[in-house]
Amino acid sequence: MNTVSPNSLDDTYKPSEDEEFMNPRQQAYFRRKLLLWREELLRDAHETLNNLSHSPPADIDLNDRASTETDRALELRTRDRARKLIGKIDKALKRIDDGTYGYCEVTGEPISLKRLEARPIATLSLEAQEQHERREKIYRDE
């Protein structure tokens, strides 16, 4: 298997429709994009843990305490979303490894590079995603 190291790509490379879809260079590009995103989320989570470990002074008034608790709850929800996102990033990295990354789970067709650029964890083509959302809306409205 012909592979390209994510570290060997120059920072100016962008996948192009003119190339073979999901060639080793594109795979390395998206792997790097996913790894950097994952690293950023983990760094933010570590920062959150540090911030949450510093408890507020016991003598603050009730309004300040309520505000602090609200902020903490919001931060924890944000971190929970990030945790789920990291799981999706890990699954996308596995799809790169097994050669299924960039292909729609429903149709098997390539997901557009534009969509992957915007949402590198995408598993559905735009058309399949829209169809999925329409079905969800129908069932939700019933």
C-alpha cells in the first residue's frame, strides 16, 4: 500500500477534484486534519479539567455561586460534546486505515471533498445526509 506521512505534506496542499479520489496524499491530508482537531479538543479538555479543579471560594454570595455552577454545567456539557466528537474522529481515522474514509456509508459513493473539508468526520454524502434528515423530521413530526 502506498502511504504518505501526514508530516510530509506541505501546509499549502489542498485536495483537488483533479486527483484520484482518496489517494495516499488526500488520506494523509485528512489524517493530519483529524489528528490536529483531536489534539485541540484534548488540549481544551485538559484546560477545562484544570479550571474545574479550582473550586470557588466558600465565602462567595449565592448569586455568584449560582453563576459559577451554571458556567461549570455549561462547560461540562461542552466537554461531553467534545468527548463524543473525539470518538467520531477516532472512527474517521480507522476508516482512513481500512480504506473506507470518504465514501458514503449508504451509497458507497465518494463524499465530496468540499463536504469532507468542512466536516472531516462526515460518513454520508450530502444527498444521503439530506435524505436522512428528512426521514428524521418526518418521524419526529409524527
